[in-house]
Amino acid sequence: MNFLKYTLLRFGLLVLVFLLSMWLGAGLVLSGVAAVAASFAVSYLFFPRLHTAAGEELHRWVSRSPRPRNRVALEDEEIEDAYVDRKLREGGREV
């Protein structure tokens, strides 16, 4: 949820600064660059706890890997790993 909050905050700041820059007549490219820079700086400097929480949440989502939950699956995984290690050693490659 923190990731969504932080993303919406940055996007809202980006849109606000972009529209303000366009209203002031800065031009399309300059408004875009200013909006990206300002939204990054403001959200990073004034919301550090939300930034950290969003980063940790994203890391948890990305680093998830399916792990076997029962004893039989864990034993099978160990046997498969031992077999692959043995075949690599027989082939002359280091594990």
C-alpha cells in the first residue's frame, strides 16, 4: 500500500508542476523536465519514510520466490541439488 501511496504522490506532484509550468508558458519540454525533477526532489526530500517503506515493499514483491512448504518437496529439492552438483563435478566444472 505504501508503494501505491508514494507512486500516486509523485504522479500528483508531477502533474501539478507540469500544469503550472505550462500555464506559466515554459514550453512542453521544459515543463516536462521541470515536473520530473521537482516531483522527484520534493517526494524524496519531504517524504523519506514513505520513500523507504515503498522501496521495502517493492523489494518484498520482487524478491518473492515460490518455496516448497512440505517436507517431501524440500527433500526432493535437496536430492535434485545433490544430483546437479555431482554431474557438474563429473563434467569437470566447479560447483
